[in-house]
Amino acid sequence: MDAHKLPADEKALLTHDLLNEAYKRLKLENRRDPMHELISTMLSHRTNHADEEKAYYTMLERFGDWEGVMNADPDELADAIQTTRYPGQKAPQIQETLRIIKKERGEINIDFLQDMPVDEAMKWLTKLPGVGPKTATLLLLFNFKKPVMPVDTHVFRISQRVGLIGAKVTANKAHDLLLNMLPPDPVELYNFHIHMLRHGQRICTYYSPRCEKCVLNSICNYFQDVRQKGIDKAA
């Protein structure tokens, strides 16, 4: 059987192995505290990292702490995070999220998620305004080392091109599908996520993917069935 015709679950493990060889394996260490991760990820929607970071630190510099952000004038908060996309939408979502956390927990702190089962933690997080599966899984994996699979645009794009998920699968559904194909180990899931992200930024880009340099081309549906046959000349 041609490698690119392998079952999706076998391809997922092979993809993981090939990317582990191509990129340095990483330790799973917190990159920032949980509240920072939550709010920054909310700010990051359709926004590059530099603009997200600028918005985050401008917001805290202007309003001091989470209480200040929560009680700020919504228009002033939107102005503080104006380097992000849709600041007028994100500002009230952030404030309502902070209010919910404060009301339910008595303080603006989400460290309690460490001791909560994954399903309960996902349910709790995704009820917050502006928090979907991607934000919730990023937070739970990066900060609390929970066995979840974050699917950003790079993970989603590569997974569809290689053939790990179908063309009609939604990004939300992809979280569960990919998770079930991979080892239920937070370190392995973290490396899969980060390696796919880096591969999507460097090789399997949205426009003009560099298929000739891709370590996945032997198992990739897009390369074998489209690029190799000259069907997608514009790519």
C-alpha cells in the first residue's frame, strides 16, 4: 500500500514520528501563568503574536490588574487592546469572563482547574464568552498538563492536507478526532501541536506550501494526489 493511503490513525502516529525527527522535542513547561494564558489566547484570535502581546501589556499597564480591567469603561478597554482584531467584541467578552470567574470563585484566579477532570474543565471553560475549544485546550495542555489536543489553523490545515481528517470536518470536531489518534500523554500531545504549528509556519504554509522540502510528503494526500499530478498549479 502507498504510504499516503494508510488509515488516518496510522498516519497520525507516523506524522508525529516524522515531525519529532524534523524538529527538536520540547519539554512541557508553562510559558505564562494561567490567567495570562487565558486572556492572551482570547486576544490572539485573528491577531499575530506581537500585536496580541502589545494589547495584553497595554491593557494591564492602563488598568493595573484584573479587577481594574473588569471594571474599566468598555470603550477604554477596547482602545487599550486596539492592536488586536475586533477589540470592540473582545473587550466585553474579557470583562464578562473576569466577572464570571470572580463571582464563581471569589477571586480572579483559575488555578482550581488543575484538580478538575478534563471533561469538567472543558465544560467550565467553554461556557465563558469568547472561549472555544481551541482556547480551552491550549490552556489545559500548556498550563495544567491535561491530555487534550489544541487545534489551531496550522494543525487543522496540515491535518486536512495529509489526510488525518476529512475535508468536511470542522476545527471543533478535529480536537476530538486527533486526540483519539495520538498517545494520551500531555508531552506527546504538546510536541505534536507545537511541531505542527512550526511546520505550518515554515513549510506547509497556507499559500505556496514548500512540498518539496516537507518530511510528510510521502504520506500526504495533497502532495501525492494534487501537487505531484500538477492539478494545483497555483499553489
